[in-house]
Amino acid sequence: VISLLNEGLSKSEIFEKTKQTVGLNNVNFKVYDGEIFVIMGLSGSGKSTLLRCLNRLIEPTAGEILIDGQNITQMSAEELRDTRRTKLGMVFQNFALLPHRTVIDNVAYGLEIQGIPKEDRYFKALAAIETVGLKGYENSKITQLSGGMKQRVGLARALANDPDILLMDEAFSALDPLIRSDMQNELLAIEDRVQKTIIFVSHDLDEALKLGDRIALMKDGKVVQIGTPDEILTEPANSYVSRFVAGVDRSKILTAESVMRRPEPFVSVSSGIRVAIKLMKAHGISSIYVVEGKSRRLRGILMIGDALKALKAGKSLEDAMIQEPPQVAPDLPLSDVIPLIAESQYPLAVVNDSGKLLGIMVRGTVLGALAMSGQNGHATAFEEKDPEEKTSEEKSSEEKNFAGEKFEENPPEKTDPIGKSKGEAEGKAGNEAGFPPESSGIPDVSGGINNDGIDSGSVPAEAAAKASLISDTGPGSEVKIC
């Protein structure tokens, strides 16, 4: 079978020739420390087989599985048992609980077979029970619990051993939809607290997109694509992936960061009102974001009408700007962005935890990301011209729809003003803003902005020849899986 695979025969062709089924075909990937890595695919794609190869419940025919540099395919039976006990925990679809035992005795079972004294294992088991939200049920019988509670017991049992890596095989698929959603939220909350590396098998795309930091999509024993939820949705590797994600509600998956535009231009609060007016006129826009120096911390938004009034009245930029403009976090789902942007007369600013301006969102790009797709399922919001290639009219058209006052004067020609002589361009801008042609003291700021520091947040899909699960045993330690 291996030789036929090497010759390039498909799974079905090999079955016709040998009556042997190919479970996995040249699977290579990495999993990083502390991430939730979801393996998903349709029934028969090989996802559960792959998970069981990671702890050798199923023996791989070829390849290697490295955990912290140790190839577990070469381990003795004793070494493998020790690795399973100390480094790997597993949660099954149908709970696999012992019905004659209480909750605490089920949770402590793994510790018991390791020979841990009763007092110590109960202490650890109680901590795990509390972590999954079952405090007070430790002496209950398994038969007294609901399906969701039983799954929590299974998760607590895995956590009690304090493993580096959790393997979860369709752990929530046997639960009712509402209970499943609660358990998904609980898993995310637990992951925030305990920071385990989790490999989660699912056939549910919505579940994979909700839980996964990255997703491996499988078909016929092969990994078709590995990527973040955004990458899977917006950059499908082939037509199979495109069809797979066709019915997904993108508004719940795509985030503000994934559709935001570069925050250009913006003006430093220390630059003054004249520079702000010049930038707005040069770019043909009616509003501009105001930031604080090199930190780019958002201070406000300035409208052209307010700026011209402030200039005539001798007021400062700070006096004229609107402070605390509408803003959103980069990880906010578009489903939450839509009502905010619908009610706002300004673009939405995308800022990080420290208040740094990362990007802006306007209605057009949000609607484009949700409603339009390319021939291969790619969102056309990601197929726009590079901002540097756009004319000033194209750049500013959407912002104008949100401005409190429209800028009525004609926008610049498609040829950039700085393509003319610098004095001519500055003189024109100065005259329009109400200062003399010499435009005393106004620096040349019309050449664009520096986009360094805009955090994309995306993790590129791995194309390594071998794959790794990196646990928390030390920097650089990794688990390679082939």
C-alpha cells in the first residue's frame, strides 16, 4: 500500500487493487503551544484515525510522531504508558465513564492507576471538578448526571492528570445543540485559565470555526488545508474547501481586523489644525483621525467643517476634534460590528488594548466582505486594489458617506499633487485652507503614511515537511507528527 501511495494512486484505486483502506496519507503539520488545533472533515476523512495515531491507540504504518523531541513510535510499551499518563489526556465522544463510581472517583481514576495516594488524588480531582463547573457534584453517581455534566466529568478526568496536551475526539457531538454550545464556551474559558495545547476533532464546521486557533481540513486521509478560521473562509485552497465553507455565516467568523482598511491618512495631535486641513484636502476626504505621536494612540476624529471653523476662530486641533469616536476591538465579530456601523455617522476605528489605531472600517468594506465572493470563494474585500494604487477619489468615497459635513470642493486629480512641483502643490493647498501661497511652516506631509506596526494577527498555514505539537515543557520543545 505504501508503495502504491508513493506512485500517486488514490485511496479508491488502492482499495480496488489491494482491498486495503488508506486511513492517512502523508499527513504533516505543526501544533503550537497553547493553541486549540481543530482537525475536521466529513465522516471517513481520517480525522479520528489521525488523533488516535498521536497517542498510538492506532499504530501508524510509517512516519514519526515527536513529542518534545521524542519519537513515540520508537517508545517501548512502558515508555508509551508513561507518556500517556503524564503528557497526554484524552476526552472521548461517549464519555467512557465508569458508572459504578462517583464523579470524584471517575475524575481521580487516572491518578489512581498511577499510584497517587488517595488524599493527593482527591485534592487534584476536586480542583479539576471545580474547573469544569461541577463543584458540589463530586459525590454524585454518574447515572444521576445529564449528558452535558457527564462530558464535563470526562474533561475533568483529563485535566486532573495535568497533561501538556489534550486530545478531544468529537467530545461534544453527542450533546444537544444548546448544551454543546455551553460546553464549547466552557472549553474556551478553561483554555484561557489553564493554557493547555488542545487537539480537537470535529465534523461540525461551525464548531471548528468557533473553537480553533487553526484548522486542518481533511479529505480521504489527506490534509487539504491548514489555516486560521479567517484563512479557511477567505483563502480556500481549492474548490472542495470552497464548497465546504459555502454555507457559513461569515459575520460570526470574520472579525473587524480581517476587513479593516489602513488608517490613512491620520494626523498627530501635535501637528496642528493647518496640517490636518492640508491632509484632508490633499486626500479629498472630509474627516481624519487624530492620534498621539509615535504611539498612534487614538485621540479623536476631526471633521473638515469643524477644522475650518477652528482655524478662523484661532482654536487648536484638540478643541476642534470629536473626542472618543466610535471604536471597536480587532477581534470583534462582524455580527457585532454591523449594528454599530449602521448607527454611526463616522467610520469605526479599530484599536488594540492600548488604544493604538490599527485600522478603520466603513460600510462598504463590511458589506463587501459579507456579500461578495470571487469565483473560488475568496472574499472580494481582499481583492481590492492596493491602497497605494488607488486614486484619491477611490480612497475617500466611502469615508464621505459617513462624514458629518461633505467636503464640497473638487477632489484632487488622479495624478497626485506631489507629482507637481512641491511649491505648486503646497501653494494650492494653502490657498484653499485660507493661508498664503508660501504656506509658512507647513511641513510636507502629502506623501502618504508609514504603515509599520499594523498587526495582522494572522498565523500563516504551515507548509513544513514535518508537523509539531509544541508543549509547555520549555522553549523550542516540539512534537512532530507525520
